[in-house]
Amino acid sequence: MGYDWDFSAVFRDFDLLLLGLVNTLKVTGLALVFGVPLGLFLAMLRLYGNGAVRFPVAFVIEFLRSTPPIAQLFWFFFALPLLLGIEIDPFEACVITFSLQSSAFFAEVFRGGIVSIDKGQWEASKALGMNRNAQLARIILPQAVKRMIPAFLERAIELMKTTTLVGTISYADLLYQANAIAEQTYRTIEVLTVAAAMYFVVILICSMGVRRLEHHLARTGEITKG
């Protein structure tokens, strides 16, 4: 006995799915906007901070990378407001959680990119009379960032996948909207199929962009293609 597919109910509420996709992209985008500079800051502290700073920073980075994102999300949404006596709505909790978690991953990307630069670059810039800040800003980071771009984009894609957890605190992302429509229409398979297709299209476009960029950078010698 075959299944009787019916997508009509799904497309009647397709605007809600689009709104959910926009909400997903908002959280992903803001997590990147805040996470990247914070990741750079953490990387600088871990690389060049004094001993009293490096260990706590390294611990924070490893803690954020190692603990489940859903546990972090619950903590910022349920625990932090109780501790501080403030209100945090689902959107704010999502942005805080994924910004901090992403910053830990980006910190390691920055650190890896910086240490990959040949020591001769440091020595040459030092011979020109540059201090460390000038060396980083003018010589090291511009080269390192080119090598890090594919890793940044891959992390952005992973971040978007991870945001599917936000529905657990009632933030209306794509998956949350899909589940809501499924409960109203009783067309669970159709709704989740369309939602999965929307994720697939967005992530496929991003993945194709990453591969194309990797190919271009490998061809120009900026990175070594694996």
C-alpha cells in the first residue's frame, strides 16, 4: 500500500517555512558576526598572552568546543537569567550561545592559520622595524586569513546545521516552523521533506562556494588543497 503524497497543505503555509529559514539565517549570520572577532581575540590571548591568561583562555576554548551545544543553549536560556535576574528571550539566547561556541572554533582556526606562517615572515617584518601588532596586522594576518577562509566557510555551514537545536527553546527557525505546520496539517512527511530540501539547497550553495574558493586558492598557491 503506497503513501498518498499531498504537498498542497505544505505550500499553503510555505511563507512560514520561509520565515523560519530567515530566522535560521539570522542566528547563523549574527553568530558569525560576533563569533569571528571574538575568536580572533581569544586566539591572540592564547598565542601571546602571559601565562596567567593563556591557561584560562585555553580552558574556555576547550570547554566551549567540547560541551554539547544544546547544553550551552539551555544554560544561557534557563540558567543565566536566574543567576543574573534578567530576561533573555529565545533569539538572544541563541545568538549568545552560538556566538560563543563559534568563537572557540574560530579561535583555533585563527591560531592554526597564524602559526602556519613561515617564521621568516616574522623575522623579515621585524627587521623592518615593525612591532608585533604591526607585524600581525600588515604581514601575518593578511596571509593567514587567506589560508583560513575555507575553514571559516566550512564552520559557517556546520553552524547552520547546529542551529536546528534552537527549536528546543521555542525559537521559530525552519525546523520549528516545519514541526508546527506538521502538527496542524498532519502531513509530517511532506513538511519535513520540504524543510530538508530547503536546508539542502542553502547548504549545497554554500558548499559549492567553499569548494570553488578552495580550488581558486589552491591554484593561486594561497593554500594547499587536501
